[in-house]
Amino acid sequence: MITAKVIGAGGYGGVGIVELLLRHPEVQLTTLVAQADVGMSMSTLYPHLTGFCDLPILPPDHPDASAAADVVFFATPDGVAMRQARAELEQGAKVIDYSGDFRFRTPEQYADYATRIGRDPKHVAPDLLPESVYGLAELHRTALTTDTRLVGNVGCFAIGCILGLAPALRFDLVDRGSLICDCKTGVSGAGKKPGPSFHYPSRYDHMNAYRLTGHQHVIEVEREMSALSGDDVALTFTPQVVPACRGILSCIYGTLNDGMDIETVWAAYREFHKDNHFVRLFNRDQPIGTQHVRGSNYCFLTIDIDDRTRRLRVISHIDNLMKGQAGNALQNMNLICGFPEHLGLHQPGQYP
């Protein structure tokens, strides 16, 4: 049995990992920390947790907030973990960070990311970056070991796109200059903090694209695809918000290289994902949607070819708060703590 602390416990990412940790047979949740809702019990803030998690939410400066734990989850925005992770590591914890603070291995890579999204390009803990592991087990499982101390959890848009694109780049199925990711997310992806554009009258019955000049997650997708293909990859990425609570649907396109057909494509996808427990493949005749992955850590991929245009078409479906956030974080925890990868996560989605 290991102990766990959640920093940023009051947000959607925080309550998501709390829900999962409560069901995990090898974890005892010991400490909850947040900037807001302090002094409340978790079950007062989220009544569905009554009798399951009645721990108080502590402010960061509370003496008990610094109590040691075996694993610490930072369900926090950019800039928090880079300032606080060192203290947790020095106490012997393994750290899993939801933000972009530790998704990069060098200060230069982080600076490029931060500059593109309008943040301070200076990382305050650059010496920790080389030991961070990009937390996508489906590509980096061998690096997520019990020796790993620091994991940068993957961005929600990025994980759906990477899992959908990776076989195509690994097996050279498509023209690398033709890639398009057209992605739609539910409103919960914006987090719990209210804002005018997510006020009910503004969001109901309304869809829109945003950050067309550069979303932060496209940096992750291009980096991982470049590594798989052995050459620089750039893609067109269009994020959109739709009036749904949770889920991401990513429509991924690429022009097929000569000689590629549907049999070749299916063989490549089956080979690449054969050991990936949480990825499932479907053909175009199966009516798959985001409803089928809701509440689960699965990524459902619909694999198709548009014969008329000679384009590969992959439709990726994830729950943005599970495989796109808390579920993937728990998957990473399992690997770096020596548990079976699917422990506490092997469950179907919630339907309808």
C-alpha cells in the first residue's frame, strides 16, 4: 500500500484523480491541497464523495500540506509544479504533473513551448527537466519504470491525436506534410474556474474554434510524431469547443503514400497498438462516439480510408477528464510504482 497526495484537489482534474485513487486497491489517499475551497471537506465540495473521501482541503501553507507521500499528483495549471515539485521529490515522492511544466526535457524546449502560449519562457527548475518522462505509456512505456521520479502527464488533445497518428508515422503510411487534426472538446476541458465564454447562455447551443494561432498541445503532437518518423513533422491543428460536458473527438487526416491500402493500414495499426491495453480499434461500420468512452481510460480509434481522395481518416475518441487527464495519470502511477498498468482502470465507459 502506498500513500498519495493531490495538489489542486478541488478542480475537475483533482476530483477525477481522487475518484480513481479511492477505487485503487493499493493506494491510501492521505492529503488534499488547493488554493480555493480551503477548510472544506472534499465531500462537502463534492457531495457524491460523502463517506468515501471526507478529508479536508488544506491551503498550501498549512503544516499538514507538506506531509510526505509516496506519490504526489499536481492537478494544477502551468507554473505550480515547477515551483513545488522539488520539495516533494526531496521527501522521496514520485511526482506526476498535469501541466506543461515537465513535458519537456530541456530548458530550450520548455522556452519554445512557453513562448508560443504567451508565458514566461524561464523554467524555475531547469535541472529537473532532464529526468522528467513524457507520460504516454503507449509510446514511452519502457521509460516509465520504478526508477522514474517525475512524469509530465500528456495534454488532453495531444493524447487523442498522438494515439491516432502514431502508427501512420511509425510505418510511413502517409505524406508527413499532409497531416490535419480537427478536434472537438467538451466544455469541462476549460476547467472549473468560471469565465464569460463558458457561462451557460454563451455556451449552450454554441460551437467555436479557438487558439487558431497555436494551441499548446500541438507542440507535443509534432514533437512525438517527429521522433517516430525521424524527420520534422508539422500539422494543421484546429481545436474547437462544443456544447457537451466531456469527451474529445479528433478527426485525423493524412494523404496516403503510394502502395498503401486498407489492409496495410489495419496491419500497421494492429501491430503498433497490440500491447496497448487502453487502445481499441474499430472499422467505419461500427457506430463509435465519445459516449462509448465516457468515464473510462480507453481511446477508441475508428480506422478508415477515403478511397476517393486517397486519404487516411482516423477518428479518435477519449474522455478528456480520464484518458486525457486523471485516468492517464493513474496509468502512469501504476507503471512507476510497480503495479499492473491497468490496475484500478480496467472498467468500461458509462452508458448512456
